[in-house]
Amino acid sequence: MKKIIPIEEGDFYWTPEGYRCFTEQYHLKRGYCCESSCRHCPYGFNTKTHSQK
């Protein structure tokens, strides 16, 4: 089971479309790449090669 990361200020923002968008700060706290091509992914996941930098 994965660890639950508490949401803090600066971890996300709302897009104009109404979606929650997680920031690089949150991804680094989480500690791993989910391979979902997140907008602010600090791990450099590439959807074309399915690999990280």
C-alpha cells in the first residue's frame, strides 16, 4: 500500500478548466514518478520512450 501524502499549500493549483494540477513540490514529496505525464513532473518521464531521464 502506498503512503498517503498530506496536501499542503503550494502542492497544487486549479486549472481554468477546474482540474487540480499537482506542482513539482508535491511530486518531489511523493518521491516517485507515476508515469502519467504530469505537467510538472521533476522525474522527466517521456511518454514516447516510456522511460525517465
